Amino acid sequence: MLDLKFLPQPYFLIDLDYNILDFSQVSSELFYIRKNFLDLVDRESQGKTKNILGNLEGRSEGELIMKTKESPYALFDLSVNWNDGRGHIICIEKDHRLIELESIVEKHRTRLAATNLELLEKKELVEKTLFEIKSLSCPFIKLTQSTALVPLFGNLDSELISQNEKRVLEKSQDGGYQEVLFDFNGVGNLTSEGVEAFVALVKELQVMGLHPCIIGIKPNHAFYLNNSKTVPDVPFLNTLSKAFIKSF
Amino acid sequence: MEKAIELSQLLLEGDQDASWELLEAEIKASKDSLYIYEHIITAAMRHIGHLWETNKITVADEHLATSTCDYLLARYIWQKGKDQPISSIGKKAMFLCVENEQHYLGLKMASQLFIEYGWETKYHGPNLPLEYIKKAAEEWKPDAICLSFSILYHAENLRPYIKELEELPNHPAVIVGGRLLSQYEFDRYGSEKTLFHKNLEDVNDWLDRHRHGVKSNVGS
């Protein structure tokens, strides 16, 4: 038994009541040696310890939380071998590298969460900017006492109209205008929903007694406008100057 | 409980997609967040703890299950916000585990309940030293700070956290939570103002009372 003192791992010899009968030198370096082996184990691991040690028929093993001189909460791999009413236990501390790896993973996790948040912030910023761009893409310009120009820029989609229709309607009403010229020269792509929303806006203006006029329609625009449920009954002119000649 | 055990298996396999499908089915069955957190997710993680205690799995398996569950929670709250936009109630709360405490899933679920009640939240996760959270709270001025711990030995850390955080200039409400609170009394670590919540139901009740404008005697 004397030789076991010099085992290079923590070793314990216990009886059937888990009393510690002997231990290796490394054990006493690592643990505050108590009378009973269960005293070296974390409270919440005691049930598990009894289960592992309870198999008196031979060898068993498992993970346990043990109280060391360094930490009251250290993870160990425990192996036990029973022979003739004596339990021979080896406790091997889980590799420190595991803890290091855990902390690295944790750092990555935190960073990922932060990056997510940053991305979210950027996304919100982009959405806000997009909203502003859309609002600026439909200016209402007073040309004469009775004529206003509304040049549209970018893609004609439902957002472009829904974001700007209230302003266009209000301004058209306030200024005593007779004609509102929608300029499509700066319009890129159209969507069906955008065209429907635009046609609805034009009709509202007509109901208000105004004369909307559409200028600068390109072939790809015409395709969408013709496919819309109702083509607005308004003059289509290819340039602003023609619209002017028509007006005066 | 059946669903919880099924989820625990999927979490141990690290199967994010199948875990999410299970959760999605619960959402579709109109289960609320409190039910999903307590009776599905917490129950699944408790079962995983039981599997470790009965020597069926190792700590490494638990880590995989935890990180899979972390993903699941993040996706759940994201989906919630998408399905039903939450309007802010103008209150702020911070969440953290005390130093060395690595068990953060309960804390995360609590923070997500706060989000659903319209609170603005900052989730600081596991193992946050006191000086860091003090500085962060001084700057951000939260109405509530939620502390969590799961290891008995970490309860010793509570006293300085509670004392110093309650003494901050804006006197935030300090709420302590964790699985051990349903087993032991920890009142002695706090002041008469400190709130000790035994489970997510307590958290939910508190949030409910706050939403309906009943002033609590904390933080005043």
C-alpha cells in the first residue's frame, strides 16, 4: 500500500461507508483531506457520488464536482474499483484546457451577440435612410400659380406613393393649383403595386378637381401602366416643355 | 413533460432546426412564452441536469445542449417580435450573472420576458464582474437590474452586488433569480428592497403588476 502514496494522480482508498482509509500524496496536495470521501464532493454531486460508488461489483466511473484547495467547484473524472470491501478511487481533474476553451467560446458568443446588435443598428439606420430617400424622391415643386411639378425619382413602388401621397394631396389642395405634372423621367423600375397606388393618387387628384398630367413615360413604364387595372384618363406627354405649351 | 424530454434529446444532439420546429409547434398551439420557457425549455434543461446526475451524459454534452438552447431562445424572441411588434413602455432593465457564474439560460429567459412586456433591455450574460456592471449601470441608468446565480457557492457574491447596485444614484430595483431560490432562502444577502424571484412565473407576475401601473415599493 505504501507505493500508492507516490501515485502521480489523486488516489483514495475507502471502506463501504466511504471513510477514507488512505490516500496518495497528490491527493493531499489537491484536497483538504476529510474523514469521509463525500466531504470532498460538492453537495449537489453527493447523490451521484453514491450512485457511482454504490456499484460494489467492480469498476465504475463518472464526472463529479469536487471541492479542492483551489476551487469549491472543480470538475473531476472519478473511477472506482471495489475489491474485498475496499474501494480504490482515482480522481482526475478535467483538463484545464477545457476551461480555457469554454472561456474562448464564451468570448466568441459575446462578440457574436454584439455583432448581431451592431448589424441590427445598421439595419435600422439603413431603413431610416431609405425612408428619407423615398420622401425626397417625390418633391412637390411650384412652377406657376396654377401648375405644380412632381418629379418622381427611383423605383415606383407602393412605399414611394404611400410615403408621399398625403403630402402631395395636401399641397395640391393648398396652393390653388389646376395642374399637377408627374414627371417619370427619373423613374427606374416599376412594380404593379406601385403603379396601382400611383393610379389611385391620380384619381384622387381628379376627384379634387385637379388635372394631373403624366410626362416622360418610357416604354418599360408604359407596359406597366397599360397593364394596370384602370389606365388613368389623363394626358400623357413626353416632355415638360410640351406640357407647358399645352397649359398656356 | 413529454415535449420537454423530446426537446432535451434534440438539444443534446445539437439539432437547432429540429429543436426550433418543436418550439414552433408549441407557438402554433398558442402556448404563451411563460409556458414555453418554464414547461418546455427549463424542463428540458432540468432533464439534461438529471441525465448528468445519473451519469448518462458528460459536462461536454451539457455545453452543446446549452449553446443550442441559447440559439433557440434568440430565435424565439426574434420571431415573437416579428409576429407581434412590441411597443415600448419606456423602462430599462439590465441582466447579468454574478462573477464566475456560467449558467445563463434562466437569466436570458427572464430578459426575454421583460422584452415582451415592452422593456428596453441590456443582456450582459454570464460571469460579469461587479465593477463592470456598476459602471454600465451608472451610464445607462436602468430601472431594474436582474442578477442570476445557480451555484450555491456563488451566493457569497450576491451581497456586494446587491448593496452597490441598490446604492446607485438612480436606485434601480435589484431582482435576484436562479434555480436555488425555490430551495433556499437568500433574503439575508439583500436589503428590504431587494426582490427575490423563485421562478419565471414570479418574474412574469412582477412584470404584469408593473404594466398595470401598481407601483412597487422598490426603487422609490
